[in-house]
Amino acid sequence: MRLHTRLCELLGLEHPIVQSGMGGVAGPDLVAEVSRAGALGILAGLNVPPDDLRTMIRRVRELTDRPFGVNLWLHPALRPPVDPATIPEADVRGAHAVLNRFRERLGVAPTAARPAPLPDLVGAGLEVILDERVPVFSVGLGDPGADTVRACHARGIRVMAMVATVDDARTVAAEGVDVVVAQGGEAGGHRSVWTETATAEPISVGTMALVPQVVDAVRVPVVAAGGIADGRGLAAALALGAAGVLLGTRFVATRESSAPEFYKKSLLEREADTTTVTRAYTGLWARGLANTFSREYEAARAPVLPPLLQRAAAQDVYNASVKQQTGEYYTMWAGQSVGLVRDLPGATEVVQALVREARAVIDALPR
């Protein structure tokens, strides 16, 4: 059974599989290994200084001549970044009241200071992508806009945009993107939206329901994301009309992933019901493994600071958690497919297994 799809033809892939460009996970080694296997590796570019991003891109090219992509967030809160001085003092105090509990347990000095300003790197990162003529620009948490899409196309760069709603899919498709990633509510990491919502409910439509609606709404290839970790998920996505799948959680638990070892180990031990969607980690809705940080922050009903300033305020907590090799105070992004992850293979083995399993599933279906 041949799994070559419109996505493969468009991007020059052997297999309709995309690896998510997850921060702290998707470095050059993982990206190159996925691409060498005939899928599409995506490099994490969020908050990476431009010179470093260029070095990473060139390192991927040293490791493979296959197509790959670079992911940037285009969220309005980063263009330009929110000024920490605009945060009400009561919110800063309320957030630190809970974070200081965690600091005490981890041996970190307490603080009541405002988070440091975020670096304004989105524009510079995009310039590097354009200058390096990266094969694929992967857009997360934002609307690329027609001008950016045209600038990419002028340099031979394909644009892939992730969305969590049908309306957003129509928006980015109308702007000329080449591929739409439909992110179902099961997906790990941040919800790929760029408007504020009071709850995660409006942006948590399941993959099974969202993908066919997006397929019907746009004319470009659609990639399914959320809850997919094996060949059964790939076969199901193709049956829904998708031209491929995007996986995050499965690729975190690989040898080439840059994730801390305790993070990988936690993925192997957890089930689907141990994830949670919260704003406590970064100020944006995101799904990860529930831990002491998420449970106690939510229970305290503490203020959540603006996007990524929440993460900046808690960064010393996360750093201490890594140093002490504990996942209880660290952001371990994971989707509901975590219950399907039981080993720690190489990325090439993951791609090969996905294709092999999907073919077996499809071949076994009644004609």
C-alpha cells in the first residue's frame, strides 16, 4: 500500500509525516534524523537569537539534504512582546505568592520582581528563514498574513500554518498558505490560536471532528495533529481526508530529542488521562503532563501573567527542576497520545513504524 499523498508531492517527502517544532525538543539532530527518514523535520525557532537560528539551520543542512522546516510563533503578544510594566502589581504579587512556594521547595531564592522583558525576535527570525530559503516555514500560534506568505513564496519557501478552528483554517488558506495543520484538542503543547479565550473549550475540538471539517473548508492539503502516535492514527487521518499527520509527543520520546531524560521517562510511564490543559505554565492554553506545578497553581486560583511573561516569571523554577531532575515543576508538553508511547527509539524507527503500521491497517480493511 503506497502512502504517497498531496503533501508528499508538494514538499518532496517520501512519507506524509511531520515532526512538530517543539521548543526544547526539536533541535538539529532530531530534525535532520526525521528528514533523513523521508518525513519532514521541523526546527524550533521560538525565542532563538537570529545568529543562533542561522547556525542551527546550517547544521541541519550539514546533516541532511532532505526538506525540513523552521517553526516560529506569530502570536500578537510577541509582535512586539508585551511590556512587563503594564502588568498590574497585584497580579505580579499573586503569581509570585504561589511561585515562591515552589522556589522554597527547590532551594531557590524568593522574589517579587516583575518578569524581565521578552526579547523581540520574531521579525529577525523570519528574516533568517527568508534569507536562508528554508524549504518550509511552519507557523504556530499566529496569522502569517498574505504579505508574509508572498515573501516566502518569492524565495521558494512553502508555508505551513497550524490552526485549531475551522474559521482560522479559512483565514490562513485565503492568505495563500500551502498546508494547513488542523490541531485537535488532544494535541500536546500550546493551542494554535491567536485570540484570547476565557476557557480552553472553544479551541479544543477533537481531531476526529476537526480534521474533516477543515478538509471540507479549504483546498490545500490538510495535516492532522492531536492524539496520533502510531500507524493506526496515520491511517485514520488519511481516512478523514488529511494528506498527512503531525506528531509531537511521539517524537519527544526519541533518542535524538533534546528533552530532559526525566521528561522522556515520564512520557513512557503516563496514560492519556494524566494530561491537563492549563495557562499556568506560560500564560497561554497548553496541554502537558499534570504535575505539582499545574495542580497547585490552578488550585490557588493565582493570577496568570500575559503570554510568555508567565513563563519568564517562573523560569527559575523550571531551571531548578531540570537541575534537580524532577518533572514536578517543569513544563512537560504531552498530548493524549501519551498512553501509546512505551519505548524510546530513534526518530527513523518512529517514521518507519508509522508507515509500516498504517499500511498494515489499510491493507487489512475490507475492500
